[in-house]
Amino acid sequence: MNASAPAEVKMKVKVRRGDRVFATSTVVAGSLILALLAATAIFLVVESLPALSANPKLLPGAPANVWAYVAPLAFGTVWAGLLAMLIALPLSIGIALFITHYAPRRIAQALGYVIDLLAAVPSVVFGLWGIAVLAPAVLPLYDWLVKTLGWIPLFTGPVSATGRTILTAAIVLAVMVIPIITALCREVFLQTPVLHEEAALALGATRLEMIQVAVLPFGRSGIISAAMLGLGRALGETMAVALVLSPALVINFALLTSNNPSTIASNIALTFNEATGIGLNALVTTGLVLFVITLIVNLGARYAVNRRKAFSGAN
């Protein structure tokens, strides 16, 4: 006797209106971001074309070509950002580890609130602090660096009399991005599986060794993401750098002299009001270069994060 196959029961899932509205809104929001990004790129490219084909004598400073005008600004942007990250990243990781693994609970909570508050301070406040407090305070340190390490090209003199150097600007940028990097690293370190930490301690590891073998490897991709986010903030910072830095259109690796390379964002802020015609197109060209630099930084960060996606607390 052949048993008849049971009839397939098809259940119709009822989609609620709220789910449909939410799904549609997320698609619209994601598409809007892509559309805005594409519109920004198109605008920058179109407005840059006149400067790319213009007579160099019409460009600001009369350089040999538009790239001779853009190159020092791009160099200053990347150089200041890298210097800021060299200062900020180790400090941020150390602060985050102290909050998550060393400080008592009450102190850790208080430090967490302070870090979150620092992230909300306007950049102009940091700029005023840099020019009024930091620049005069670091002059003795700069003199000592020139006398002691002047044989290194980075620390050649003469020292700027005002203290408004690329290193001062990098310190201000580092102070600005430390709260962002610290907050992200703190959240990543808190996601480390407790069993991993306890296993390392059970095997005889000290707290420092436990951090080295369990916490930092698990949070590596999160640290990279935090660092790239901080670098993006440093690359695009405007007012703080414009207030602190004494800029020039040069490519110079010296950290303590008054002959400092400017950044793209600060140069746009300082010269936009007076720019007309081809000069305005040249500024847009520098904005296009900054757009490309930021895009490369974010793509590099995404690639680094995806390489260790399965082992990261950042995803």
C-alpha cells in the first residue's frame, strides 16, 4: 500500500506595515548616502577641470602647474595627520587599556565620561588653546631638541620664535583625536571574551601578558578602525590647524622651523574668501585631492579590518 505523500503546507508570512516602512527607509538612506558621495565627487571633478587646464600664471603663487600648487598642501595634510597619529595612537591604546583592565570601576567610569566629553569640545577651542598656551610652553622643549638632536633632519633649526610649527599643530590634532580613538578602543577591548582572558591568566600569564596574547590580538581590527577614523578627523581638521600653524606652500620635513607646510583644509579656510576665478577652481582641486586621500584611507582601513574579520571585536 503506497502511502500518499503529505500535502505541502504553504504558510504565508504576513509582513507588517512597520517592517515594510523600516526596510524601505533603510534602503532609501543607504542610497542617499551613495548619491551624495557621487554628487560630491562629480562636483569636485567638474569644478577642478578649469584649474587643470588653466595658465599657471593665473594660479595662486604662480606655480609651474596646478600640481605644483597642490603637492605641498597634500604633503602637509598627510604629514600633519601621520604625526598626530604617532602621538595619539599609543596614548589612546594605553588610556583604553587602563580604563578597561587596570582602573577601579569608579575611576574607570569617571574617565570614560571625561573622554566622551572631550570628544565634544569644538575644534576652535583646541586651536585657541594651541596658540595661546601650547605654542609658548613648548619653546624650551624645541630649543632642547635642536641642541640635542639637531643632527637629525627632522629637528634641524632654527626654532620658530612663536612655537607655531607643524609639530605644535600635530600635538593639537593628537589631543583632538585621542578621545575618539580611546572611546572606540575601550569598547573593542570590553568585547574581548572573558574566557580568553581567564584562560591566559590560568596558564600563568601576568595581566600584561594576558593583554598581549588575548586582548590586543582580538581587538587589532578594532584598533585599526579607530586609528583610521582618528586619521580621517586629523586630515580634515580646519580651524585648529588654521589657528595654530604658520603655513607656507613648501614641502619640508623639519618639525620645529617657521617654514611649515600648510594643510588642504586650513588653506581653503584661510584663502576661500579672497579666491576668485581660477583661484577658486584651484581650491576645489585641492578639495578633490583631499577627497581622494580620505577615500584611500577609508578603503585601506576597510581592507585591513576585513582581513581579520573573523577574529575581531570590531565587526
